[in-house]
Amino acid sequence: MIAVPRPPAADPLAAFTEDEVRACVDYAKPRQRWGLAGYGTDLLVLAALALTGPGRAVVRGVAGLAGTWAPGRVVLATLAVLAVRAGVGLPFSIRAFRQDARAGLATQGLGGFLRDWAKGRAVGLVLTVLPLAALVLGARWQPPGWPLVAAAVAALLVLALAVAGPVLIEPLFNRFSPLDPGPLRARLLELAATMRVPVGDVLVADASRRTTRVNAYVSGLGRTRRVVVYDTLLAAAGPRPPDGSSSGSDEVTLVVAHELAHVRHRDVLWGTVGAAALAAVSVLAAIALFDLAPVQRALGVTGLGDPLAAPGLLLLAAVGGLAAAPVASAISRWAEARADWVALEVTRDPATAVAVERRLALENRADLRPNRLLMVMFASHPTTMARIAQAWHWAERH
Ligand SMILES: [Zn+2]
């Protein structure tokens, strides 16, 4: 276990001009407010569908199209909830897209955005309807080993998705190609060797067809594991300028060092194992809760095997997700701080680390004056100024 210093966030004016801070905050705050409004609306809609007479009548009406055939009723009830949620969420998504377009962050038109949105909803639909229908129908028919078999299936499903996601789902949204041979590729593979991280390939995603935002990530497990860099991040990668300031290729190297640190500390593996365990526990909790008479009364169902259990299950999942968010995001922030620190230790280049944070913040319009409560609840990464403070801390130590 390495000690990861996490000094308090510095003042944004220590690394950004007043104009830069204002431009970022003016973009980030309304987006956040509307994001929260969308999230709250989604929860309210779910609650209305699960807990109120008129909401349940809508779901029952749609499910009724399948007559008394239980599997059809389960699937239609779930589709009804997802369709209402998608319809209510769409204006919020379009608003976010329009803000990106105004800020010059979107590189596609509304049509392209809607196609991507529909693809995302379709993937979510398949990944919700199938497991949810399996759970409800399983509860109806009680196969041998129930409910442990349900928990095991849920955990296995999460693991399978982590392995298959990069090859089945990610290509639906982006094209990936190996980073072209050349000095940058050689430098990154050398970096991987130094960090003793076996990496088959560094892939470039064609994110520029959608956005000007810059990003990189690692995903997949075992043979599907990959480091992915947005082509937008590579756009400025060139040689070091004569004044010695950090170059584009130094920045890419630092970002990739951060991603390789995730690989080295198995962050994706542990994140997946945690998610699988959480899925198993959630299924057992749902089965136990649906056995309670007050829960059945509140949701207007006869039990988990009720074909109309979908709205209640999805509401429980949403509330559970909200309750788990602070824990999950705290763990994520810790892993991100560790990856940042490892990247500093490997590259020994805090100036580039600060340059990267500045670039990420400016190009992605990060919230440079974040709300503390929102950070605690939802932030997957430390704030820009906490990450910059950490780089300065490393520089002071060396
Ligand atoms: Zn990271």
C-alpha cells in the first residue's frame, strides 16, 4: 500500500486567471443545476409510477397488452417505466447538448446527438429488461437454490459485462484504432514497461466526431483490457517547445501514466468485483424487501413475482444507488488520487501534471468552485484544484 498525499485544494486563482475561472464556472454551474433537476425529476417519476394509483394504472395498462401471459406482462411493465423515464429525461439531455453546442464543445448536430442518445437508451433497455424480467420470473417460479442462485447470476452478469463491454458495447459509440507507430507510441509502450504493466495496445477513440472534450480511460478485464485515449487529447501532441514548457506528447504520456496506474493497482478489477458483490447483495435485499407486507402494500404488488413489480424494483434500485453514491464516489476519488500520485512518481514531471489539469479543466469546462456536498455525493475524481495541489506537493518534496 503506498501513502498517497491528498493536500487540500488550492485556490483556483493560484493556477487560473479570473477570466478562465469565470468561463468554467459560468458553464459548469447551470449544467450542474439542470443535471440535478433531471436526476430529481427521474426519481419523482419513478416514485409516481411505483407508489401512486395513477402511476400504477399507466404501467398496468401497458402490461395489459400482453393479456395474462406473465413474461409478456413483466417485459411490457418494465418497458413502460423505461419509456416514461426516457421521455421525461430527453428534454434535460437536449438542454445539456444545446449548452455544449453553444459553448463549442459539441462537434455533431442535434441529429447525431439524438442517434447516440437513442443508442444509449437501447443499450440501457436491454441491460435492464433482461435481468429484471429474469428476477421477477425467477421469483415466480422459485427454481432450486433460490434466492442464492439469483444473487450469483447478478454477480456473474456484472463480471461478464466488464469483460464483454469493451468489445460489445463501446464500439457502438466509438471507433477504436491502435495508436499510430511513431515516437509517441514507442514512448508510451516504454512507459508501460517501466511501470511493469503488460499492455497489448494503446487505442485511440474517435471522440472528436462528437465532442471537443479530452479524456482517457482503462476498461475491460483480462484479454479485453485496454487503455483508450480520446483523439481530442492527441490533437496537440507534438515535440517539446524550445521554451521547455510541457508539450502535447508529455501531456499524453502523463495521462497514460495515470491510466496505467489504474491497471497496475487493478482498479478496474476491484471496481468490478465490488460492483458484482453489490449486485448480489442488492438482489438479496430486493427479494427480502418484497416479502414484507408493508412494502407490498406501498408498491401495490403481491410480491417480487408480481409481473407489475418493475416500477417498485427500479425505484428501489434508484434509491439504493443514491444511498451508495457517497461511498462509491469516495472510493473512486481515493483511487484517482492514487493514480495521479503514481503518475507523478513515474513521470517526475509535476509541471506537465499541472498543465494537464489546466487543459482538462479549460477544455472540459470543469467546475473550479465545486459545491462540497455535491463533491461528497457524486464526484468520481478529486477536484481540479486538489489534483493541482497534489502535483505542487510532489514538486515541493523533490
Ligand atoms: Zn483515473
